[in-house]
Amino acid sequence: MTGPAGATHLDKPEARALARAALAERRPGRDYGLGCLKNIDKPLRAQVFCAAHPEERLTVKVFAPAGAEKARAQAARQAAVAGALPGRAPEVLFFDEARLVLGMAYADGPSLAALWPHLSADEAVQRLEDAGRWLAALHDLSAEAHPFRPKGQIAWLHRLLGWHAEGKRAIPEIAAFRAEVAALEALALELRGRPARRAVTHRDLHLSNLVATDTGLVGLDFENDRPDEPLRDLVALLVDAMAQPGTAEDLHRSAEALRRGYGETGTDPQVSLVLQRLFALGIWAATPDAPSLRQGARYLAAREILAAEAPLFA
């Protein structure tokens, strides 16, 4: 932590006190029980609670002081998405800017990550199809045709290589990574101007952010409000499914389930191939020297996507 005013993290007691103060002001006369929704006993950038009262339940997210900008961005974007997709994102009930406490409707159900170890292969496919359908609804709010312009993506890959050379980031198997970057750059430049699509993406999408309720999937943790390549979210979901502990998901079957739910991407197939490899390279580059089991599984999933010779989403 950096001190109360600019603290980067909050522990549970600090966050619980702030949540109680915000609830007392926004929901006067009600005594809420506060159960922590993150089973982590250490300070976090944001603590999340279920606030329970006989008449209602809500989710309360408390941000550390240094996260004020992130808190405001999430409150605004969450409200916008929930208004546009009622029932598919939790409604914002209040935002206490002074305390950085965000109150939202409670999404009643397990996340797809919690369900995953208990699903059969066919059930997992169905859940991925549902996830693709939910994601298409999110992207359709802002989707527009946009010719493929790879200059920014190529520059980003070169920045990754530069950080490795400067010792700012250690990319595993760097020689193989460089070869993949060179091949991708050559292909991307040939495709400049081909049909593609952009939309405001989630940018932090994984199975833990999709909750299975009685009425369908509900997405969590919206913050990004800038357009990007929709395939970023599709690849993120695919990698997360492939990397779930205790599972051995088939790449092509899982990708096909997501594609069925999502529908047409509006992007040239060869551009889709470039983009799926681009985002897989990003996951590869983020793999630390001593990866956890999950980080290792994500790395292997990324390498499998890179090895695919055809677009997984078209």
C-alpha cells in the first residue's frame, strides 16, 4: 500500500467499512450482511461483496483510492451496457464516488468458470455457444465495418520484442516468438484494407465474468469504452475455456461452439486468421518465466491457436 490517500490496495475490513457506510447512506434503515465474493485473504485493488438483506441482495464493489479512475469508468460503462442489454448485465444501483463504492444488482448464479469442472463435453459446448451469443449482443451495440489496418498491431508486436531486448519483459522461447511475429507481419501487410469490423469490446473477458442465471448469461466487470477488434474477446474466451483446470477442451470444437453462438464476424477470413494469431501472441508474451499451472495452460492454448492453419472464427 502507498498510504490511505493513494492506496493501491484495500484489505477486507477496510473495504467492508466503506461498503457499510455507502449502504447506510444509499439504503438507509436496512442492516445488510456482507459476504466477500473473492475468496482471497490479502489486500486487493478492489474487494467485492454480496450485500444481503431479507428484501434484496446486491453486489457491492469497493475500489482502492488509487483506482478512482477505474471505478468511475466501470460505473459509467456498466450503466451503459446494463441499460442497452437489460437482463444481460447487472443494473447499476448507485455509485458513491467519495468512497469509490459501486452498488449493482446481484447476478444470482455460478460463473461459467465455477461450473466448468462439472460439465460434460456436450454441456461445455452448449455453454460456449451461449457465451458466443451473449458476446455478439455486446459487440452489436457498437459494431461497424472498418477496413483492416494492421499498422498498430504490428507496432505493438515490435514493442513487445523491444521490451524483451531491454529486459523489461522476458518472453519465453523468444526465437520461436520472433519467427511467429515475422510470419504474421508479412501476412498482415498483404491484407491491408480487407473487410473487418470494430466494436467496443470487453477486453477482460473470461469464464469467471459470465454468470449462469435462471434467465441466461449475465456479464460482469465492464470498463472499456473504446472500439477494438471483436476477435480479441472471442480468442480470450476460447483460451480461458482451453485453460480451465481439470479439462481437456478440443480447440476446434470449442471454437466452433463460440462461432455458432456469435454468428458472422463481418471480417475477412484471412484477416480473422491474422487476428487470432495476434491475440494468441499477446498471451504468449504475457507468460512469466515460472508460470503457474493456469498460466502454463493458457500458453499452451495460445500455441495451439497459432498452429491452426485456418481461421477459427469467420
